[in-house]
Amino acid sequence: MTSKSDHELVPVHELLSDKEAKALLQKLNLNIDNLPKIFESDAQAVKLGAKAGQVVKINRREGKRDTSYYRVVVEG
């Protein structure tokens, strides 16, 4: 599921499936607790219907390059 904000400066947020999140963590050799956090109450997390423990991919355009960031959803 992807969420595009109503504002052009807000990057695209995408909810990863459990399988995608597991593959990402293995690829990066990380534990889910090592990821930065995003609250369930964050506007983009609410739009995605994200629940605690899920991983959100944030796609940002930086100059001519696209960069992806990842956050784990936490209660709050």
C-alpha cells in the first residue's frame, strides 16, 4: 500500500509486507529494533493503516537521486 500526501513536499510512504520487511532486515543485517521509529498516530501511518511492528518505506527525492528510508511503526 502506498500513500501519496496532498502536499508535494511530503515524500511517498509505502507499507512493506511482512515478507518484504523480513527480507530488508536480512539484507541490511539489522534487527527491527534498530530501525528509526514512526508513531501509529503519524498522519502518513494513519493513511496507510499501519500497525505497531510493521515497516514503512519512505521514498525521498534528493536532487536527482531517489533515496529510501525505513521506519518501524510503534504505538503512540
